[in-house]
Amino acid sequence: MTTEYQVRLDRNACDGVFACLVRDDRFVEASDGLATIDGSGDCSHEEREVNGKQLVTFTDDRLTAAKQAARACPVDAIDVLTEEDDE
Ligand code: SF4
């Protein structure tokens, strides 16, 4: 099912454990050794980075993978935001 959701990554909190990478390959290692979100796909837009927080909106069927990555992060650096809760 295609859903619109946002993935937020707090790069200040990230400490490079990379548990997220194996759950969702849109998380990649940046040159500084921390995770970053690859928002370059056709299904993503609105990439912003403010104060180390990266926010990408995806419209695809990969919400579950994003949530698994968020759950796996030991420092809670990843949030997955959906509008489903409001419906
Ligand atoms: S799992 Fe969390 S701490 Fe580890 S690289 Fe991913 S965002 Fe960073």
C-alpha cells in the first residue's frame, strides 16, 4: 500500500551504530561516519536539514521498513511520522 510519511533523522543523536542501514537501505553512511537519509529516489521529496535534523517525505510502500529502522535505532535518532493516526 502506498502511503505518505515522513522520516526524520536527528544526526546529533546518531552515533553511527548502523542498525538502521540493514533494515532500510535508504539509510546510508555519510562521509562523517553518521547515518544520512538517501532522499534522491522518485518517491521522495522535501528534503530539509535544519540543526542536524534531516526530514524527507516519502510516498511509497516502504513505511514498514522505515519503522523497523526507527525501532532498531538504539538512540532513538529516527522518527517516522504518518498522518494515519489522525484518520
Ligand atoms: S541506528 Fe540510529 S544511531 Fe545507528 S546509524 Fe542509524 S540513526 Fe544512527
